[in-house]
Amino acid sequence: MRARQARGYTLVELIIVVVVLAVIAAIAVPAATSDPKKLDLAASKFAAAIRFARSESLRTGEAHGFRQQSSAKRIRVFRLDQGTSPATLVYDVYHPVDKQLYDIDLNLESLAAVDSVNLTATFRGTCNQHGNIFFDNNGTPWCADPGTTLVDSFQVDLLSGFSGRTITLDAITGRVTIQ
């Protein structure tokens, strides 16, 4: 009887397996990693916009607010013109440092980046535009449409890879925190 000869893998087969594994790793690793500094900067920019809108309401006595657009990864600060019916969001508020319109678009930022932005808000009544929040002259947050509905809770989750930051607006104190 002849002994059965064991068949091994050829060098070409081994190289193909290694290349396939390298391609899978190259795709999976960047998606799983994130730059925490970019995520932190994005969270601080969003929180600063909310804080600025509230401080402008307290400082000027006029209603100011912010529009958070999750799908666009964007937050804009506005002045609420309550002389019209319904009230109109006027985007003529300028950033105090760079003197540009206060409009943070993370798709256009090179140093601040996130993969997704999710908004969670509850109100003491019906709110038609969950991302449009304004502050009255006492710093109390309200839904902009209709402007008679108080905010009960408001938070924005910024996600990048497996990391995330949560920006929370306390409805009673107006305090904005990042976790």
C-alpha cells in the first residue's frame, strides 16, 4: 500500500488569504476608531452655541435660540422675531469672536468631526419642530413652533466610531453640560 501524500497550501493561496484579511482589516479599523479630540471639539462647539443663545437672551432681553439639524450635523443660532405671526427665526446672530454668522456645520469643519448626530427632546405639550429651541429673557427654553410649549428635556448625542458625547440642556436651570 502506498502512503497517502499530505497536500499543503501553495504560496499563492497563502498570499491571497493574507491579502483578503488585510483588506478587511483596512476597512474595519478606521470605522472602529475615532479621534476623541475632534469629537470633543464638536461637542464643545455645539454646547457653546446653545450657551451663547441663552446668554444673548439674558443680555438683550430678546428671545434667541438655536436650530439643531441632526441630519445635517449642524447648529445655528437665531433671533426670534415675535412681532410676526407666527414668530420668525432670523439668522442674523454673529459669533462674538470670528464675527461670522453663528452657524456650526460639522460637515465643513476640519478639526471637529462626528459620524452622526442624534437629537432627543421632550416638551410639556406639542412641539412641531423639536430642533428649534429659543430662550426667553429669563433664560427659560421653549419650543419655537409653537412658542407656548416649554422644553422638558433636551439632549444631543454626537457619535464617532465607538465613542460618543452627550450635550444636555437642563430645562429648569438652562445649564448646558457635556458628558
